[in-house]
Amino acid sequence: MSQTEPEASSSLYAAREPIFPRRVKGKFRSLKWVLMAFMLGIYYLTPWIRWDRGPQLPDQAVLVDLANRRFFFFWIEIWPHEFYFIAGLLVMAGLGLFLFTSALGRVWCGYACPQTVWTDLFILVERWIEGDRNARLRLHRQKKWDFRKARLRMTKWVSWFLIALATGGAWVFYFTDAPTLLVDLVTLNAHPVAYSTMLILTATTFLFGGFAREQICIYACPWPRIQAAMMDEDTITIGYRSWRGEPRGKHRKAEGAENLGDCIDCMACVNVCPMGIDIRDGQQLECITCGLCIDACDEMMDKIGKPRGLIDYMALTDEASERSGNPVKNVWKHILRPRTIMYTTLWSLVGVGLVVALFIRSDIDLTVAPVRNPTYVTLSDGSIRNTYDVRLRNKHGEDRPFNISLTGHPALRVQVEGTPYSSVNVPADSTYLQRVYVIAPKGSEPAESERVEFRLWVEDTASGDRAYKDTVFNGRAN
């Protein structure tokens, strides 16, 4: 009995077909060039900006000083205990993303996302070296590796690698003095962490911007799936006016051409799309609303003498109005609606709160930690002594004398360890650990009570600024 061979099982996943966007000119492409140059300029140049903070402080304008657990941003200095400022900025970033998405769709993804910016830069380099879309397609489909293909590919990959290396290098410059680190990197004297960080960032930038590209946006990034909760029918996003463009047809002079829509099915919108989608199929998860399809379509409409806007930024409510022949809403009526007003209000409240907190914070601070082993000590004269570890923070750029005192009970007195005085000199821009004794005479109420509350004060004698912390004195039970 003959047996038939089983059919070969087909793969559930299709191999990725690389996307080669065509060059396009227009207002949205120009806007993307300007934003790309601006954001890359900020990223690469910021570590080299100097800011004079005094002789004992770093002069790098933006510095994440992990060694001293400090963050410097021009005239602002954030200490570890002030991490709520960073948390507040992250909350503002999240609310800002919600606001822009609810108003303008994935405008962040299309214009400012690092993946988009570096992918745009890599595609630009690729176009310079290998040519526009058709030339790159031919090179990709050429199976035989001759000298020309090898030369073009190696030139492109080396260029990508240099951009990726500059990207990783710029990142590590934010964490230490940039000129010093550059010399250490070149002379191979930098810390291994710097080299490993650069290697990781270089590799990820090279792979994500050069090869993965749209795959990162589609599969790795969660935002395309989250954005649906931020958008509604009044969100402005890119759409195709199918009621004007359909039915499509290429032959404008053929019989029945008067019944065709404005779309001539030229595929220009598809060929320029960095995500490789057809916007005429409707809203899709892959669309990053970059506007390049608008530029391509407008260019084609100009050539065939049709009005622009076949593909354009619009809201779903505009579609219904245009189909019925009614006037569409003003763009500001789409943007200013309850949802966006709520996000703007929350964003503003957090921002105002951070600014207020920044300006009312003191330039001196202290933390008090009672030493519990032992809880108290009985001295030879019968007095009771408690010990406290006091951390004094001097946020000024020069050394300051701090005077330590207490209030809360007249019998208690302060003694600073290592000096007969009640003051201590705190170095500039640092936290100083000082052991402090609080003593209650024999027979006084604090000495005979289990717990007495008091307030420990520190005063900057140079400026008069004061700070305090409440704590307790432990005495001997009756």
C-alpha cells in the first residue's frame, strides 16, 4: 500500500522583510529634520557645557554624580534625600505623554522618541551611501556579494558603528567629568564600568537603529498598546479621506475616469512609510503618525492638480462631518476638551509643586539618629546621657560653621563630641557626621522620666539659616 508523504508544515512566523523608505520632501519631513538635529545636539553637547559652582564643586552643567550621590542641573543640585524631585519629573513626563497622546496621537513616537530619532539618522546615512529606495532594494535583492556590495555595506556599517559609539560615549559623559573621562577612555585608563556601558549602548544602538528599526516599535515597545486608552474620537491623528480618494484608479484619461476618486494608487504613501504600512487601510498599531505619508501624498496631489489633504491629520469626528458635508471643528476644539484639560491641570499642579518645593528648601539640613546601644548612660555624678548621631548637610559652596542647640526642656544640655564648643565646621557641599551628647542632671525631670521629647536645632551662624528635628531623650524609670 502506497503512502503519501505528509505536507511540510508551514512556519507560523514570516521572515522580516526589510523596509527601505523613499526620500520625501515636505513640511513634516523638514520638521523632523529640525527636531532630530535639535535633540541630537542636546544629547551629544550637553555634557560639555560648563557651569561655575565654585572651587569645590564640579563645573559640569549637567552631571549625575553617582560617587557622591548627587545630581547637578545647572544651578540646581539634587541630594539623595530629595529624590522626590526626580519622582515628580517622572510623573510630569508620564502626564505629558498622556496629554500629547490624547491631543495629537502618537506624536511622541513620530517625532521625539529616541528609537525614531536614531532610526531616522541611520536611514539618512544608509541613503547617502547606498542611494534612495530603489537602489537599496536592488542591493538587498542582489544575492551575489561582489566588491561593490561589500564596499557599500562595510561603509554603511562602519558609519553606523561610529554613530552608535558616539551615542554610548555621550551617555557615560553624563556621569563624570566629560573632558577627564575622554582622556581616560583614549588612554585606556577609564574604569571598566565605563567601557562596558559604552559597549552595551553601542551594540543596542547599532542593532536597534540599523537592523531592528520598526520591530522595536511594534514588538518591544508597550506604548502602541497603551495609547488606545489615551485616545478618543476627538484625538487628532493621521487618516486617509477614503470618501474622497475611493475608488482608486491609475488611468485618469480612461473611460469612466470621472467616477474615480482622487487616489491614483501610486503607493507613494506606502513607499515613504518607515513602518512599511498602508495608511489607506485605516488606523493601525504600527503607525507612529510621523506625517511622511502626508508629505508624499500632497506632493502627488500637486502633480495631478488635485487639492492637498487626501491624507492628513484629522479626528474621527472630522470624518463623520466631512462625509455628511458639515463643517469640521476648529483644531483647538479638538485639543481643548475635558480630557486634555484634566491632564494639563494635573501636569501643571505637579510642576508648580516642584518649583515651590525647590525654592522653599533650606540650604542646611540635619537628620538625627539616637544611639540605642546603650539607650542611656549614667555618669559618675549621677546625670543621664543620651548619644545621637547627627548628620549635618551643608548645601553651600563653602565651609560653614553650624551651631547645635536644643529646646523642649530647660534641664537638658548639649555637648558636641570632640570639642568643648557647641558648634562644628561643616565642609562645603557635603554631609558631615557628628556625634552629639544630650545630658540631664541628676534629679531633674528628664533624668527621672522614661521619655522626654525635645527639639534639636542647627544654625548656620554665617547666614542665620536654621533647621530642626524632633527626637526623644530616654531617662531612668522611677
